[in-house]
Amino acid sequence: MPTFQFGTTAIEYTLQQVKGKEDISIVVEWMEGVTVVAPDHLVQEEINRVLRKKATWILDKWNSLNEIKRPPAPLEFVSGEKLPYLGRYYRIKVKQNQDIDKVKVLFHQGKFYIETPTSADDIEHVPMIREALKSWYIQRAQVKAEERVKRYAQRLGVTPAKLAVKEQKFRWGTCTPQEAIYLNWRLFLAPMRVVDYVIVHELAHLRYADHSKNFWNLVRSILPDYEERKEWLRVNGPTLTI
């Protein structure tokens, strides 16, 4: 992997040279690191010149990304493990029940009770429980989302055309041009104050479609500490998983 030196820091990067490309683009990503995409005819010295010019930006971006927490080890879904819900962790109790044909999930007195037709050493054990838990989270999150959206929509003077909690791979929340709001079910693993930030963010888009100064002023008028909540999600987002 090529490296360039900036002061005392050596920065590794992946170089992709593309035929027909006219300029250099630099991408800094959390998992992939630094990627440089350059025209195929460009010599190394010219690439190094651009990298030196952009070095401060690259390091700032990389240091910011390094603050992000990594996802936890995947759960095995055995008794004693803990599951997150609204910022707290609750122990699970797993029991095999051969009289049922699908996984059942019950949350009672601060504990998850999971019944499964398969044994812990069955290859289907983990995916079956994970899917059942995801359905449980979506159902509970939908009820909670409706409560919180109603509260903040009144304060913002807006009404979404639709509200749904679902699987979203890359977004915590979405406000569509049709004024529908979709929330990622994994968001509800986070503390309620973080859930509220995403809800207010998406509701504010019903007033301002962009991220203009007016948009952020509107969010701030409802949540004066929104930047702290937003930062929590940036750093801890990858941990919100089962």
C-alpha cells in the first residue's frame, strides 16, 4: 500500500488510477481508510503534491472517524447476554420449546424472554432469534415513534403524511418528498434523547427540505443541545446493533 509523509505522520492510502478521469479525488472512510482516485496518466510526484496539499484535511477527517466506536461482537443469543433498548441493556433468557414453530419474544419486568423451537447448536438458532427480535423492536418502536412524533409535530406545526419504522441500511431517518417519515429500527436501541433528535430532524425537513441555517435554527429551537445528541449518534451509531 502506498504511503506519503506529512510531518511525522505516515499516511497509507489505496491508489486507483482510472482512464479518462480528469482530476484527483480523495475519499476518507471509516472502514476503508484513505482512497485516492487519479487519472491513469498522472505521475506519482503529482499525486504526492495533491496529497501534501490536502494532508491537513485528510488527517482531520481521519482523526474524526477514529472517534467512532466499532460494532460489538455478534450475539450468540444465549441466556445471560444483554440486549439494548432505548439506551439501556437488559438480560435475555433463552429457552427451547419444541412445541412451537417460530421464535417468541416477551419483554417482562426488565428482561427479554425468548422461546425458540431450535437448540442453541442448531445452525438456524441465531438468525431465527435475530429476525424475531427485529420484528419485536419494529413493533415496539412504531408505538414509541408515534407518541414522540405527535409530541414534536405539534410544536413544529407540521404533520407527516406517513410514519413508519423499518430496516434502513444507511440512514437513521428519512423524510421523503411525499412528506413520509421513515425511521431506522436500530435507532431505538439508542437513548430516547437521541431518538428525539432524529425525529425532530426529520420533522424539521417538512418545513425546510435542505440543511440550511433556517433548518438548523428550527431544530435548535426545539432541542437546544441537538449538536450533542447528533455527536452521540455519530460516535456510537455502529454499536446500535444486535
